[in-house]
Amino acid sequence: MLDKSESIPVAVVGPTCSGKTQIVNELAMRLPLSVINLDSFQIYDHFRLGTGRADLAEGIRSYLYGVQDPRQTILPEEYVAAALDAQTEIQRSGRIPLYEGGSVSFLRALLPRQPLRLFGLYPDTADEARLRIERRVLGGDESALIDEIQSALALGFRETLVLRDDVVYLPYLDYVEGRVSLEAARERAIANLTKRHVAQLTDYRDFEITWLRAGEAMLRLTDELR
């Protein structure tokens, strides 16, 4: 049997709002995991709410979340070097590395250097996917997101890659700067997240991914990671 330093790591991928963070939290409660970020926006400091970076549960060891200055765009090859360093550290500690995130660009850069067993999460139904997207926008702390954007502007982050991304941040930036109503910002964010969800599924066709519905993911991933 391969030991933890020899086995091929697992990556939990999938479109935005597919429940990756929730599953990873549950897995890490059961197994000696350390989680490596595989999201190209969640790697940046300051921007947490609009990127969907839910903090991992207390006690879970994680790497490459919120570590990069937003004014300095990280290149995929730079991410790969940092991720492989993190993986080596995790394996030397006797823990299991688990990659989590939805970035296709990071995944394309990483796979030639580090083979991964890819498992994709997808909501049980199309209606659930839509509800998850609406819940992220309508069920989140909208005032805190607006505060996050206002503080980003004060810190000089206006022209950063993250704040100019037309999914969640740019619609609300347009509201903060008085170009659209709050309702229009909400509707645009929901529409943009829906489009990105579909686009990511198309992009993932380039990879060999075992797709799991939410209801079966926990049991299957637990077995794969033991």
C-alpha cells in the first residue's frame, strides 16, 4: 500500500456555489487532512465575502487562503510552486493533502507537475444549483460585502483583478460608486454567478473528473482519502 507521501492527492473541484467548502469541512472533521486552496481569487488577502471564501472550521489546517497582496497578481506558475511546497510540508507531517477550489487556470498549471485524483461536486438538481447561487447573494451579509468593497477602495485596491471581476464584486462596486441601484447589483450578481457556474462546467470537460452528487460525496470521498 502507498503511504501518504506516495499516493496521488485528491482535489475537490466543481463550479461556483456547488458546496465544496462544506464538504471539505466535514471531511477534515473525520480525517487528518490539510487543505490547499485551488481557487485563483480566494488566494488574495482582504477579499473574502465576494469570493465565497468561507473560513474553514476551527482546527482545520489550511494553506494558500488569503496570502497574496491583491495588488500583485499571482501567476499560475507561482501558484504551482507555492502549492507544491505546501503539499510537501503536509506530507512530511504525516497528514493528507486535499486540494479544494474551482480555478481551471490553476488546475491546468498544476496537473503537469502534480497528478491529482479529481472529484467534482455538483448539486443534486438544477433547482438546487440555482438556490445555492441565490442563497450566496441574498442570504449573505450584504452590508458586510459593501463594507469590504469600501475598505478595499480605501486601501487602493480599486484596479485589482478581484475587485474588477464582473461576477459579484463589480456589480456591487457599481452600486457603491452610485452607478446602479442595490437591487440591480443583486440581480446582476445572481445572473453572473449563474453564467460562471455553467461556463465552469464547460471548462471542466477538458479534465478527467469523477462527478459526485452532493448526497453521495461524503461517503465516496471519505473512502478515497483513507
